[in-house]
Amino acid sequence: MQINPVFRKELKLSVRSARLPIVMLVYNSVLAFISLLIFYTIIGNAQWSGLMDFTSVVLLYIVVIAIEGVLLAFIIPALTASTISGERERQTLDILLTTRMTPFRIVSGKLMSSVSMIILLVVSSIPVISIVFIFGGISLQEVLYIIFYLIFTAVFFGTIGIACSAVFKKTPSATVAAYGGVLGLCAGTILVVLAFAFIGLSSGMAEKETIGLVSLILLLNPGMTVAAILIRQMADASISGLIFFDHLGIPRFFSEHWVAISIAVQLLLMILLLWRAAWALRPKRR
């Protein structure tokens, strides 16, 4: 099986570059600092009271995952927004397009390179996440489950960055658009639902069922998927989804299968973004 030439080239460049080790160092340093701060706070409280509060252990797990998700949302768009626009600025994109490689192979090669960096970044944080095993209460299966979804989320963010990099000609514009896309998915969808619910309920113009249908745009929000996974890990999976989404009026089928449906929706959006990126690289015919 032939390796994608773009992926092979990008892999060699990333190994030789000092950027990836620096990003990994900063990423894990921030994650470790906050995690150890909470860890020693738990130990200090246990020594002072003589009791171990396992609620704090759960809080440590949730905070570590949340911090890792936020760090990925900040780092990944910056790493991927220059993948194609950088080639255009270095005037090497036209050379790539004159080869026998299709635009989709070029985009997929850039994505594969980004995925390799993403996996390395997330896997390098496993020792920090493993702090929760000291106290127990969280199984290895649950940790691996959330790690796999964090990788998926990071690839999702990377796809947004690559699509913006292909559509926008300049790296600064692509970076701003990538951060705007990530922010729109993570915060914008929540604001839309809250605004619609507030206006609809206060004016009496929207029923709970209507708000529930509008709330389905949260399927695009990786943060909501992470929250759903954590809630199902912390509570009874058969009822936690209903408790979490009931006040939004979301239909029962979606609340019970929120994680699977949201992953499918986000995967479909990733495919559309890759198609859009490949379309943007098609040579213009005069």
C-alpha cells in the first residue's frame, strides 16, 4: 500500500521541526499543573478531615477532561489553519496541483498528518489523566472511551482548520475562520438554544417540543457530547441521558442515543468539510 506523498512529506517535516515538541510541552505542562493543583487540594482536605471525599475524585476527572478539551480547541485550529494556505503563501501549492495527485488526496494527506500529531498530543496526556486511578472509582475502559472521543473531537477541529485553510488564501484569515468555526460549534450552538428557549418561553410563542427540536443543533457541539459521555459514566446510563436533556424538551430517542447520533452527525460534517476543501483546490478553468 502506497503512503500518501503529502502525508509522508508532512510527517518528515513535523519530526524535524521543534514546533510539535514545544506544543506537547506547553499542552501537558498546563494540564499537569491544574491536575496536580486539584490533586493536592484533595489530599490536603483528606488529611485535614480524615475522610476521603470521592466526589472530589470525580470532579478531578471531569476537570481534567474539560481542560484537555479546551486546550485542544485552542491548539488544533492553530496547527491546521496553515496546512494549505501556507503552501499557497510559499507558492508550492500550484506545484502540488500539477502532479497526478487529486485535490482530495492532497487534502487527505494534510488531514492524515494532522491526525498523527493529534493522536500523539492526546496520547501524551494519558499519564496526567491516569492520576484519577490513584483514588479509584474510574475504570480504564471509561478513560479510554473518553480519550478516543477526544481524539475524534480533535480531528473534527482539525478538519475545520484544513477546510478554512483551503478556502481562505491567507493564513491569518484561515486561522480566524477556524477559531470562529470551533467557537460557533462549542459556544454558538448553546447560545442559540438558550436565546430561543428564553424568548420562546417568556413570550409563550414556542412550546417545549419546539425548543427540543431546535436544541438538536447541539448534536454538532462536541462539548455536549463530552458532557453526555461523562454523565453516562457518572450515573446510570439508562436514565442519565433523560435527566440531562429532559428540561430542553429533546425527543426521547435522541436523548437516549445522544452520543452515537452526535458522533454520526459530526462525522458527516467532517466529510462535507473535506469535500469543500478539495473543491476549493480544484484548478480554475477559464
